[in-house]
Amino acid sequence: MSRAEPCPHRPPCPGCPRYGEPGIAPAARAALDAIARDARIAAPRVAVGAAFGFRHRARLMVRGRSGSPKLGIFREGTHEIVDIPRCRVHHPLVNEVAAAAREAVRATGVRPYDDRTHAGTLRAIQVVVERASRSAQVVLVANAATPDSVRAAADALVAGLGASLHSLWCNGQPARSNAILGPHWERLAGPEAVRETIGGADVFFPPGAFGQSHLDLADRLVAGVHEIVSDGARVAEYYCGVGPIGLGLLRRAARVAFVESAPGALRGLELGLAARPAAERGRAAVFAGEAGDALAALDGADVAIVDPPRKGLDAPLAAALAEAPPARVVYVSCDVESLRRDLALLRAPGRLRLASLEAWALFPNTEHVETLAVLERTGEVA
């Protein structure tokens, strides 16, 4: 699915405000061009991938009635659901799982959630596609702490998906909250984590861990980061997640220090490290905590890799990198505004210069863009 054929859900679906438009949003392009001009470097190239059928992970809200459930996303500014059974940006298996979930709700009479009354049983589903097995990790988000209320739907889903099901989980979210996932997890069937090969390493994604949805283009981004890191380098990776960048560097780095705080990501990282040879595990160190509290990971580092959430760098980490930077700082950003702010902070003392900037269209059809920025210590390159 590569052409911008008409979307069957627009309007009212708000998920693709730039549906069918190539490249990245003009506002993002202009902001990145301005950053490049200020640093007196070349305008950023834009790396693009598939614009349709690419989304390997999705969260779909469940609303409506048991006899006619709706699975989709909220209309902008409301709690009204837009049902999207034929979403063109989803991997086809995501739509297959959503169809099976609709049928499971109808067949079992499980009640979809109601935001107004905080009643109902099934709040959402999360789907993650494992590429190698062509199967899906599925999470049923229940309006309860235990899976009892969704057990019948879970059994129906297992039967309906068959070999297309990688694993099935229940997440309990009993709070009256806009947070999709809650604190309660139970595995109902299948392996603990989705396994992907990224950067030459096995990378594991438990259902509570963050992962990119555009995996094919993200693979190319990881390869680009690897090209920046020299053999034998000592690497500190902050906001490392389950390790999709750093695990593949262990083959040739002198050391990789992984910094992460999220429990699901740390479990995935643990699985990824266990899958590496003993010699590589000996070159790894894990700092379990917030980035701003793990500045010791920078000790002796030649390269710092940072991939923060949308809010940008923790203030203590930004200050440490600005005042005593390693030879290179590789910044992977999912928000242009926080990147602009952080680059200004990092460059202010004059010890780092922006050497290159790239845009990656990891979120096609939207206003968002992923960015890869490389900063080098002034007067010295590793």
C-alpha cells in the first residue's frame, strides 16, 4: 500500500492530518532548516519510508455496545470514538486483530468501556506485530485489576486468531483516568516479549515497553547511529529503552552504559543482554534510574547517545553534557521544539558544535518528525 488512495475513515478520523502528503510537515522542515542555518551546516536531508501499511504497533480504544463495538481513536477534543476497521497506515495484521476483537466482544457480550459512567469492561486493546513470525502480541486493557472480566473475550480471541497470535496479555486499568495502561499485568498466553532483530542484535519488547511503530525506517535510523560510533568507543546511552541502539554496538564497543528508568523497558533490556555472548555482556553496564540521576554513566565516555521522550533532556544531563561533553553527542529526537531548546543549551558554553542534522519521516501523514543530530566537541573529534 504505497499510493494515497482515499481513506475510508476520513473524515472524521483525525489520525492522519497530512494524509498522502509526501516527506515531512512544512513547519517541521522550516524549523530544522533554521537550526541548520544557525549552526552553519547543510540543510538536513529527509529519510522516508513506506507511508502506508507500516504501523507495527497500535492502541485502539474500545467503545460502543457489545452488539456493535467500535475500535479506534478519539475524535479530536472528545471521548467519541472513530471506528477504523480498514486503517491504511496499520500493518494488515493490526486490522486483522481489531476485527477479531470486535467479533470476540460481540460473541461474548463483554461490555465496552463508557467514559461518562466509568462502567463497562474492555477499555482498549494494544497490538504489536512481530515481523519474523508475522504474529501479534495483544493486550486487552480491562476496567479492573484482574483479567476475570475479560476472560471470555480473551478465550474467543485466542480461538479467532490462531497462529496469528504471538501472545495475549491483560492490563488492568481500574482508575478513572485518561492513561491507557494501568499498573496491573498478567500474561494469559504466549512468550514474554516480541523479538526483533535490530542493528544485528535480538531486541525484546515486553508489552509495557516503548517501541517504534515504523520499524523498517527505524532500523535504518539505528544503522545510521551505528555508523557514527567508532570501533572501540566507550558509549553512554541515555533513555535507552529496551536497547535497540546499544545492544548492536556491544560487538565492537569497548563499553556500553545503558541508562533507563521504565520497568518494562528494563525487563526487555535484561532479555536482550541475556541473548548476547558472554564477552559482550561483560562490556555492558546498566544504570536503572532517571537520566539526570545517572551522570556517572558519562565517566570516560567517548560518545553519548540520547533518545529522550518528547519533553527533551533531563536538566542535569543537559548541563553535564554542555559543561564536560564527550567527543560526540548523538541526539535522537521526536520533538522539534524540545530539540531546538536542548541544542541551544548544549551549544551555549561553546564546547560542542552541531556537526550534522537529519530528518526521519517515522510518522508519515502527521506533523511529527524524528530527528538525528550529531554534536562534536570543539577542537576534537573521536
